[in-house]
Amino acid sequence: MASITLKNIVKKYDDGFPAVNNVSLDIADGEFVILVGPSGCGKSTLLRMIVGLEDITSGELQINGRRMNEAAPKDRNLAMVFQNYALYPHLTVYENIAFPLRLAKDANGGGSVDEKVQRAAKMLELTEHLDRKPANLSGGQRQRVAMGRAIVREADAFLFDEPLSNLDAKLRGQMRAEIAQLQRSLGVTSVYVTHDQTEAMTLGDRVAVLKKGILQQVASPRELYEQPVNLFVAGFIGSPSMNFLPATITEGSGGTVLSTPIGDIPIPADRAAVAQGKDLVLVGVRPEFFEDATLVDEAKMPKGSVFTAELSHLEWLGHEQYGYIEFEPDEKVRRLLSDLAADMDADELRPQVVTTLSAESRVRPGRPVELWVDTSRIHIFDPESGENLTRDAEAGAELTRMAAEERERELAAARERDAQKA
Amino acid sequence: MSTETLTPEEAEGQRRARRAKRNTSIGWWVITIVVAVWCLFPVASILATSFKTPGELSNGKFLPDNPSTSNYEEILVGDSQELFLSALWNSIGISIIATLIAVVLATLCAYAIARLDFPGKKIVLTVSLMVSMFPVISLVTPLFNLWRSIGLYDTWPGLIIPYLSLTLPIAIWTLAAFFQQIPWELEQAAQVDGATPLQAFRKVIVPLAAPGVFTTAIIAFFIAWNDFVYGISLTSTEAARPVPAALAFFTGASQFESPTGAISAAAIIVTIPVVLLVMLFQKQIVAGLTSGAVKG
Ligand SMILES: Nc1ncnc2c1ncn2[C@@H]1O[C@H](COP(=O)(O)OP(=O)(O)OP(=O)(O)O)[C@@H](O)[C@H]1O
Ligand SMILES: [Mg+2]
């Protein structure tokens, strides 16, 4: 059990490349923290610094409040599951799992090596494969061996580097659930690197979003989704991702109106107030904020507003459908959007709006349709700095606080279960 | 799986699959046998000859009429004993020393090539390849003169050094290729698992590298063991003359007998260590031991 504290961590590689820049992060005991970000943003580097495989250029790493910058990997007592498993090919599954125990010998108190290996193997359903060599195992089994090697030891924390990235979708889902359960039942501090949206959202107590080595926001998945600090986080979290529309704010006869390329959207005056004095803003609208106006509840209707647009095409998926609205941005906005796409390591952001509509909607592409948009949840971003002008920090903090309470409850429940079993 | 539970179609399918499998394996057997006969016939011929008496040597038959061990007696306890046994001792000693030195040096060199980034890495590899391509025969004469003037002629070091020029390049190349395949992240994984750098090297890297080192050692040993040109040119007495060269100095029991039988017997004896080595280390020579360490 351990808390991990990063204080202004900087990593400059030998060739001068600043891979991690001034990252500060507090990871509480028993917490499950996810590191996400586009490829090359420094996630692995950060993890390797925590575990001691990479020198820290400046800043301080503390484990349980003790400075650990200079400690050798073996003295940090952390277990890591490598991105490529890194199993020992000359050892059987049993010996792979037993490897850390054999090294520690008497350092690990209580229980024989065999007992511990058998227990880990049972938990990971590897019992019948214990005598086999890693080369003869399937990808998922290898991954479980790697997990086994990590959990068999009473490590202070688990570090996972994209452990599921090479598995197929089904196995990934299964392993994701297993990891979540395992972490809760062991209650061990965990840091998990991924660039899979689903893993980030479902596994993490808190998610840290990195961009080019700079920490953007650390918060519960809900807060990241609902109260992102800037354009990057807003665009990176969520799939399909948030739509960004250039807009000018005009005071019309019917109140404040956002004039966007897809139509004029009336918004509450208090939402618009933050954009005072800016001639151009970016409006962030998640696809599910849209709905076919004819299908919206009477009760819900006043929370948003209705505008008319034309869908260019429609994808019906059964449980919902995606409607696309294309628009022509001007040069400046186009550049802004493509920069953002490059940052997020995404494909070129097409100048189009994705809307998620109910499956029963009968709207047809190529004709003007009435769409309702939930204006109470849209965000307005400063196009220059990318800052979220409408972020409600308090509401966000509340969401994260709730997630923390939830975690406490789950950990307590897990401890109770353990106590009952023992 | 029991046949009773299969429907006729399934049984037929299985039979067909088995037949197809048998056909391919028959093909393999034919090829294997052809190759084996091709390679082993000369050996078998020498083996048969080694049991012939001098009188039978030119009777045109493959097998000896009444096998005798006289040739072996001749070289092991008889007249040629001194010549053969000292040559055997020279061959073993010189080859082992040359192999050991080559493997130790090549391991260090290949480790550096596989692990470190240093200027001139390419040059090291290219130069060693060039050395191995140099025709041996063009080196012999200058070496002969040089060795005579500095006193290495007809000594063990006088052979070990030129043997290194044969064994080192191939050892460096094989080992470098082998080391490049070792997943070095394993070393880091071991350290995270609680090993000191030295433990990580000993418990993870050494076992993975060992097969490569073994294979290289065996190849190097064979090269040194089989050499003839250096052996015959740079030695003059039993002090350093290795077996392949010594064979040429065998004489028959009398002046009028040809030494073919004795030479055959000696050839069989020197083949034995080679066969033994391969059989003993067959397991170590298998490639692909590193598979399964990392994904993809
Ligand atoms: N040994 C190195 N020397 C120099 N630069 C490096 C080294 N290792 C990584 N980098 C650079 O540091 C940056 C961060 O690398 P890192 O491996 O941490 O990315 P990542 O976030 O894990 O990406 P991915 O999601 O693709 O695994 C990259 O831009 C990379 O080019
Ligand atoms: Mg990585």
C-alpha cells in the first residue's frame, strides 16, 4: 500500500527532447489513476520514471512521502506490467510468476512461494498452464501471466503500461473487468496507461490527461467529460468526440443567440456572459446533446433550444443513429480545427457536426430538419487559449468528490469481504 | 477420440486428412534419406575402409571380408601411435583454446554491437566480414616467414592466432545476430521484479544468450578442428601438428603398404568428438528460445 506523489517532474531525454514537463500528481493510497493522451505524449516515460527505469531530470518522486528519485527499481517495491508483457521465455509460467518471490526470498513475509503462485494462478485462471512456456500461450494468457507476476508480490503499487492494447475487443473487455475487480479486491494503488477511451472511463478513479508532456487535467472520468478545462481535454475525452463550432454571439430580439455555420442557436444569457467582448468563440457540443426536436419530452424541451439544419447523411446503428451536418468554416477556423486534430493525434477534423439521434427518429438527410440541442450543457471555448470559459469548477470538483467517496465505499466493501472470507 | 462416435463422413474426412499427412511425410522421408545417403556415404566408406586389412584395400568391395581392428591398433598402440596421439592432443588443445578465446572476445564484441550505440559499429562488422573473406592460402606464406622469425613457428600459439582470424569473424556475426534478438526489456522487467542489475543479467540474459554462445562455440570449434592449410604449413613436428595435417604423414606398416587403412581409422576417430558435440548440445542449438517473451 502506498501513495505516490509526483512533484514538478521533468524529463528531458539525452537528445534534448522534453518528454515530460512539470507534471505534478498526487496518487492516494488504493487509488486507480489512469494516464491518457495521444501517442508520444510521455505516458510511458512517466510510468518508467515512477518505476525507476528512467532517470528523473528534475522534480521529486515520493512514495509514501519518502523521496525515491535515486532509488534503484528493486528498492521501490513497485510491480509493473509492461506494454509488451516482457515474460521470461526460458521459464515456465509457474517460474515466471514465482520469479519476483524467488528474488525476494525471505524479504516477503508469510506463505511459501508455491502457495502464493498457486493463489495468483487460481485468481487468473492459469492453474492448468503453470507448466507451459510463454511461447505456447495465447496473447490473453500471456497477459495474465504478466499480471500474475505483478500481483504475486506484495508490491506497494501496480503500474500498467497499455496492458490490453494487443488483445482483441472481446478479450479486452473481459480483462478490463478482471483488472477492475482485482484492483478493488486487493486495494492496491494503481497507475494505468492507456489510450483506449473505454478503459480510461471505466477503470479510473481519476484520469490524468497529458498532452506533449504537459498535464492538462486530473479528475474523475465524469468531471473530465462534463467539465473539461480546455479544448484538448474536451476533444480527447468522449467518443465520438465533441463537436467544435465557430460562433459569434449576437443579442437578438429573442435573447442571446449563437450564430454558428449550422444555424442560429439561442442560448441562456448567463452562459453567453462569459464570452463578452470576444468576437469569435468555439462552441463545444457533444453529439448526444442533439436530438430530433419532435422526439424531445415536453419537460426537457425548455433546457435547450431548437434550430433548423440539414443532415448530409445518416448512419443507423440500431440503438441510435448518427446524423452528420456539414458546414463550411472560414480559413482561420479550419486551421484551428486541424491544429487541434493534430494535437489529439486524431484524423483530420472534418468540418462536420456529429449528432446522436434516437433510433426511432424519422428524419431524413437532404431536407431541413428541426433539431433540439441541450444548451444547458454546451461549453464555450476561447479559440486562442483553448480555455473552457463555461467550466463550472465547483460542479466538477463535486463530481470528483463523489467518485472518491464511491472508491472509499468499494474499498471498504472489499476489505469486509476479505475479512469475512478469512 | 474414439472412432465409434464418428459419422461415416467424419471418419472418411479424417482418413483423408491422415492420408494427405502421410503423403507429405513420405515426401519428407524420401528427401531426408537422399540427403543422408549423399552425405553419409563417404563416411560409411571410410568407416568400412578403416576395418580392412592392407590386403583388402584394393579388392573393390565396399565391406571388409574379415573386419579387423589392426588399423586402430596401429594408430593407437602401434607404430603410428606417437604421431597420431600427439596430433590428437594438439588438435584438441589448440581447437579448444582457439574456441574459448574466440567465444569470449566475440561475446563481448557482439554484446557491445547489440546493446550500445557507438561510432564505428558498422566498421567493426564490415572489417570482421572482410577478414573472414580473405583467402587463407594467401596468408600462409607471409605468416610462415613471420612466425619463423618471431619464434611462433611450430607452436600452439602459432596456430591459435591464425585460427582466431577464422573463428572470430563468424563468431562475432552469429552472436551479434543472436544478441540482437534477445528482448532486452527483460532485463528491466527483472529489475522491477526486484533483481539487482547483476542478478537480472545472470538469471535472465545469460540463460537466453547461452544457446547462441553454445552454437557459436561449436561452429568455431569445428572450424579450428577441420583446418588443414594452417596446420600443415605452420608446423613441422609433433609439437603442434594437428590431426588433419598429421594424417598426411602416416606411413604404412611397411614401406610397401599404403597407409589408407590407418588414415581412415584416424579420420573416424577425429569425427567422433564432432558427432558427440552435436548430439550433446543438440538441445542448446535449437533456435527460437526467445519466442514468447514479448507480444507480436
Ligand atoms: N529513449 C528516448 N530518447 C529520446 N526520446 C525519447 C526516448 N523515449 C521516448 N522519447 C520521446 O519521448 C516522447 C514520449 O514518449 P513515450 O514513450 O513516453 O510516449 P507514450 O505517451 O508512451 O506514447 P505511446 O502511446 O505511443 O506509447 C516521445 O515523443 C518520444 O519520441
Ligand atoms: Mg507508451
